[in-house]
Amino acid sequence: MARAVTTQRKLVFTAIGWLIGILLFFPIFWTILTSFKTESEAIATPPSLLFFDWTLENYIEVNTRSDYLKHALNSVIIAFGSSLLGLLIAIPAAWSMAFSPSRHTKNVLMWMLSTKMLPPVGVLVPIYLLFRNTGLLDTLVGLVIVLMLINLPIIIWMLYTYFREIPGDILEAARMDGASLSREIVYILAPMATPGIASTLLLNIILAWNEAFWSLNLTAADAAPLTAFIASYSSPEGLFWAKLSAASTLAIAPILVLGWFSQKQLVRGLTFGAVK
Amino acid sequence: MATLHTRHTARLMLSPAVIMLLAWMLIPLGMTLYFSLLRYNLLMPGTETFDGLENYVYFVTDPAFGAAIANTLLLVGGTLLITVVGGTFLAILLDQPFFGQGIVRLLTISPFFIMPTVSALVWKNMLMHPANGVFAWLATSLGFQPIDWLADAPLFSIILIVSWGWLPFATLIILTALQSLDSEQKEAAEIDGAGPVSIFFFITLPHLSRALTVVVLIETIFLLSVFAEILVTTNGGPGTASTNLTFLVFAQALLNYDAGAAAAGGIIAVILANIVAVFLIRMIGKNLEA
């Protein structure tokens, strides 16, 4: 009896769960589907679901006609560049706060967090002018620096929460046994810290890849990453939905897959360790 | 064990990060504050004059300012309402055992990873377009008049688009908190005869309060700065119907070239965000001690 009820319950939840999941995913599914249609089929009413002439023409055209590859490469350079540079600066900082905390550590962490709360428009005018006057406007270097800075507090916080979970006793024991600092790092800390560092890197690549405010305001034709490049499809010069869809699919696919692997890290990173 | 030597090294390791963040915060913010006191047009460099608080008066008395503040609050409030209520519901659903749970979970969280310009354009064109969009097709097939979403209900449409992206975030965090709920407590309540509704209100919800607060505060910080979704869909219009504070400052600076007024608006945005930030930082700080 009890068993029958739970199976029935499970089936009901299966139906509701799948319905909601499919509804929420629909815009993404529709974009992917439209990217394989011809332009006339893309705007046809009633819309065709599966029975249309599947074509790769949009992908070919997006790649040949619109510098797509250049902008995709910009996205890769900016996302990886800013995340790796951020790690380079954040690892020593998080490390020292986790393993040699002082009475100021908490305040420093809180203050770093507060810089993340600064709304970007609060500094839009000076950053724009500084960039214009130093020739950094529309350059990859400029955007890498800005994205590194806006994500640095998240990187430091995430690393800090991971490093704090490494038991300090192990380090003490190693030191007692006469391990040097370099041995300590290579044999004990690195293996224990690597998963946390990798998670942090993953989340920050996602955040940097999708960043739009600074990408839209500080870049133009040369350094625009995909977020800014896709925005150029908003100009009303005709309905190029199939091409928009192809460009969008290429832009979101890699990060969507990465995102699926980062669920746990996402929660930890974006709540600054407040929810684990 | 913390000898003078290691303490010195620790400080050295920390300093690059501190110096960079300090520079990133103080220099541009100081400049914004300074610009906000100048009559400063970007097209006429070299003609800046000290203008006192004129920019603030100009920015605040501009009719667009009232609209922008109202829109900002509606955008933040509306999105919070949808994502927090919807996220709680979804998290409870995803916490139940059912077939294909893992796949449904992936489908549900996917919108969070879509870049804002893509999600805005996809919604604007393929879903909300009054003639060829999916919504229009659904409306006509059901015998209704299709709605021109972004022209007739621009702010509501943007709230929908933004909520679609943030719903997964709320869901994930609430789900994470839900999974740490002690099941024995629920079982004990069930044995005592508590129904699902009272279990939700007296056990689940109090347990979630912390996660819900974090969701509200963090979303607020990000939602105060919604920009790309507005830029590529309505451009703040029609009129100022979908202009929020962030967009208004952007328009003053890079469309009207009025750096002084934009800087004054930026300072107002900073003050607004700080009110929220104080609460958030206090909450996270408490967690740090635990």
C-alpha cells in the first residue's frame, strides 16, 4: 500500500518536474533549433518544430561573413586571461589569510567583498575616460584588467573558503619533520588545494565569459567579446533570426556545458561561502 | 608558530591584491565624486568649471530620474518576487525523488549560464516578437490577440527576461540549503500528525531563512545594475518606460556626453547599492565567525 502510493507520487513529480524543466529550457532549445533553419523557416508561422530542411548554412555564414572567430577568440582570451591573472594575485592573498590570519583578516575580507558591491555605473565615467586617454579603449588588455579586478573579490573569497578547509595541523607536522617551505607547498598544499583552485577558475571563466556591462561599454569592433558582438544583432536591419541563433548557439554552448559541471562551486562562489 | 618572518611573508603575499582593489575602488570613485561637482561635457574637453551641487540638482529634478528610480525598484522587486517564490517551489520539487531528476536539474539551471545579450535577443525576437514570435503564435492559436510585449509592457517583459536568468540561481541556493535539512525533524513532525503545509511553514521555511536572505541580498546587488538586457531590447524606452538608474547614468555619459550629471547619478547609484551592501556584509561576516 505504502509502496503504491510512493510510486504514484513519484510519477506525479516526474510529470511536473519534466514539464517545468522543459519550459525553462525551451528558449535555449528553440535557439539551437532555429540555428538549423533557413531564414524564412525561422520566422514562419506556425513555427516548424522538427520537420524542416535542416541546414548548416547559418553556421557557415556566421563564420565567414561576420568575423565570428575573432570575437570568439577575444572571449577566450578575456575569460581565461582575466581568470588566470586573478588567480595569480588571489592565491597568495587567500593563502596568507587562511594560514597566517591576523586580527585584521576578517576586516580585510569584508572590505574586499564590499568592493564587489560597488555598482559599475559608479565608476563608468572615470574608467571610460582613463581608458580613452591611455589608449586602452577597445583593447583586450584593458578588458582583461577590468574583468580581473571586478572578479578578484570572488576569486579571493572562494579560494579562502577552500584553503580554510585544509587542516593546518598537517602543515605543522610537516614543519616539525623538517620540511622546507617549498617541499611543504609541492607535496602537501598543492595536491590539497588544486581541486579548490580548479573550481574557482571554472566559475570565474563562466562569469567573465558572460560579463556584459564593461564588455559593451569598453569595446568596439576590435576587442569585442561575444557578449558585445551578439548585441550587434539587435540593430533592426531585418530579421536574421537563424543567423542570430547560430551565433548565439556557438556563444553559449561551451559555457553551458562548463556550467553544468559547476553547480556546487556556483553556490559557494556566488554566496561568498555563506551557503555551502 | 606565526613567527615574525612568516607574518612578514603573509603581509607581502596579501599586498598586491589589497593594493589593486584599493586602487580600483578609490581612484575611480574619487574621480566620479570630483566629476560630479564639475560642469563637464565630454565633447568639449578643457572647458570644465566647478559647478557645486548643480549636477545633483539637475540629475534629481530630471523627470527621468523619478521614472528610473521607480523602474529600478520595480525591476528589482518584481524579479525578486518571481525568482524567490519560484525558486523555493522549484527547489522543493527538485528535492523530491523522481525519474530523470538529474537531467531536469540540468535543464532548470541552464538559463543562468546564458549571456545576458543572448537571452535578451532570443526573448525579444523569437519569443516576444508581436508577429513571428512563439508567444504571438500561441496567443493566436488560442484565439487571443497577440501582445507586442516590449512595446506595450516593456518593464514587465524585461522583468520576465531577467527572472528567467536568475531563477536558476535562487533555485540552486535554496536547493543546497534544503539538502542540509535534517530529515529526522520532518519525520518526527509527520509522526506527530503535521501536514505538508505546516511542515513547510514551521520547519522548512525557518530552515531556509538564511539561504533566502542571502539570495535576496545578492540578487539585489546584481539586479540594481541590470544593463545589457535593457540596451539590446528597448534601449530604455519607449520614452523612459524601461530606463533604470544604471541605464540612465549610461545614457547621460555616453549618449548625452554629460560627464558631470552622469557622475552625480553614479554617486547616487553607489549610495543606493551601499544601503543593501551593509546588510549583506553584516550577514556574511556573521557566518565567518561561525
